[in-house]
Amino acid sequence: MRYQNKNVGITSRANHARKPLKGGRNLVEQAGRDEEAETGAVSHPAPPLQPVVAPAHDTEAENRRDRLLAALTLMIGAGLFLALPFALQAGSAFFMPLTAALVIAVALVPVLEWLERHRVPAPLASLICVLLFLTAANAAIVSIVVPAWGWLSAIPERIDNIQSNVKPLIDFYANLESFVNKTIEEFAQRPIRPTRATAAEPPRSLFEFVTTAAPTAFIEMFFAILVIFFFLSGWTRLRRRAITSRTSFGGAMATARVIQDVVDDTSAYLGTITAINVSLGLLVAGALWLIGMPSPLMWGGIVTLLNYIPYLGPIFAAMLLALGGLMTYQDVWTALLPAGIMIAFHLVEANVVTPLIVGRRLTINPIMILISLSFWGWVWGTPGALLAVPLLIIIQTVLNAAGKPDIAGFLFEHGTLVAGGSPLSPVAQNNLERAVDSPEPPV
């Protein structure tokens, strides 16, 4: 009887489990309660799932691997950086005209795009840009080199005038008088080389100047002109290919932004600085004309050209003007007047005009300018010094877009070249800046 009742009980429970429950409860939960009521067993809820945590030794191994890769990358980059200047020096016949041509071509891109917007074909627009550049270069050669040739040839004849002008200064510094007199006498008594007598005719154009200088200079210039032309003629296709070849929309936008920033910053800097330097040269030339200085346009052109070299160029231009004044005037203070005029105009330009115009758009660290000027001047001489600031602008623009390696973080913090960790909160950042600026050492 019990067996039957038990079966009946089981059957009734099964039938009851197959009936739908009101209130939306789960059938399995209801059957579990019935089972607990009969057997007296109590079921406990399943423990919640815990997140899977990687072992500590795996995390430490990944950190060691990241630090090792960062150290190898840093060492390889340092080796390439140290070897780069020697490679550029050894291959200056190739790298210098190529770099100069690329910088000039990038500066001419806005003119090219303006011509293309006015339905000028790309090859014809590129040819127009190259002709404009050659015209400007030829005008600079004619206005600077031709008169300067006459000044250089007149130096031996005017040594006496220079010596008489410098004599008060030599008398003031008596201990230098014998050395300066000996140097001037040796220079005056030095025999004139036959090659100098035959090369009396100054060059009349850029082509004649290059061909008479050296065959390699002509080859380098011809190579640079070809690079400028073909770069400009293929600029639109090159930019489109660089943007559309990206695999993501974000990468394409980043590439387009970098290209546009490089073109805008380089062309804006060179265009603005060229306008400022030409204006400075014209003002200096006008002032020199008023005081009766011979060849004022030549001196204005020299000031314009050397003002492209930050810091050192104006100093060298003032020295040349002082030498020209000593060759021209009989009084030492009048002879130093051209250099004084140039210095006065340069101080206004460097401290008022250039920061007001260029500083709003483009800010460059003066230390970086000195480093770039020293580096490229050491590698390529005067052409490298002229290219120092445009190259610094291009490199700075690319690095700002691509990201800079976190060398300080590798050395002092997380041991990798990629910035890690969450950024500081405003309060922590304020406390950190206050601690850094505090004159007392932290306890």
C-alpha cells in the first residue's frame, strides 16, 4: 500500500510539475521546492562566477618582454641616430640636393594647388612653379654675387683703408697691435695666384655661376630641379594614394591631416619668413643708400639671405657690413654705421615683427632651433644651416601626429616606450606642479 501510495505521490508530483505555474515562476524551481519539502534537504544557491585572473608570473613575464623590446628599440634607434650624420656627410652629394629639393617642393605646393584649382594641368603647373623658383634664384644671384665679386677683388687694394680705420681700436688694445699688423702685412704681401687673375669676370646668371663653380654643382642643381618638377607633377596622385591606401577611416584621416599640416606649416613658415626677410633687406638697402654706401641692393640681399639662418646669420651679416664700411669710409665710427643700422632693424624684426606674425601660428623651442642649426650646419655647412628650421618644422609636425616615444617613462617609470597608466587627476596634477615648483625639497 505504501508502495502504491508512493507511486501515486510520485505520479502526482510529476503531473503537478507538468502544469504551468502562475505568477511566472520557473518550473525547475517549483520542482526543487517540492523535492525539498518531501526529502527535507535544503539546497544552497550556486556561488557567483569569479573572474579569471591571470597568474602573477604571466603578468611579470609580459612586463619583462615589453621592457626588453623597448630597450632593444631604444638601442637600435640610438645607434641609427648616431650613424645618421656620418651617412649624410658621406652622401652629401646626393642627400643635400634631394633634401633641399623636397623642402622647396613642399613650399611650392600651395602655388601648385592654386594653379590646379584654376584648371591648369599638373605638368604645366609644375613647370610654372619651377620657373618661378629659378627666376627668384637667378635674381638673387645677379643682385648679390655679381657686386660681391667686385668687393672681393677690391679687398687687397683697400687694406690700407681698413688698417687706418681699425688703427684707433688697435691703439686701444695695444697688446693686439703687433699680431694684427703682422697678419695684415702677410696678407698684403702674399702673391696673387694666376687662377685669380684669369677669373676676373663675375658670373652673370645662375646657370653661369653653377657651371663655372664646379661640374658637380651643376649636376646637383640639375638633379634638384628634376626632383622638384616630378614631385610637384605627381603630388596630387601621391597624396591621394597615401590617403586611400589606409585600411581604416581613422588612419586615412590621420594621414590626410599629417600631409596637410606638413604642407601648411612649411609653406606658411617659408612664405612668411621670406616676406619678412625681403622687407628687412629692402629697408636696410634703403638706409644704406641714404648714407651713401655703395651697392646697397647687394647688402640688402646678403641681409635677406643670411636672415634665414637663426641667431648666427644676422651676426655674420653685421660683420660683413662692418667690413664693407671699413673698406668704404675713412672714419671708424662712420664705417661701423652700416652694421649698426642692420642690427637696429634686426632687433625690431626679431623681437616685434616675427613673434607677432609667426609666433601665433608656429611656436618652436629655441633650444631645438639651436640643436637643429648646429646639427645640419655640421653635416652640410651653410646649405644645411639654411635648411635647419624647415626640416625641424617637418620633423616636429610628423612626430606630433605619429606620437613620441616615452623615453622618460622607460627610464624612470613603467619601463616601456609607450606611455602607460591612467592620467593624473586635476588635484594630483596641481599638487605635483606645486611640489615641483616648491623651492623646499620634499620630505
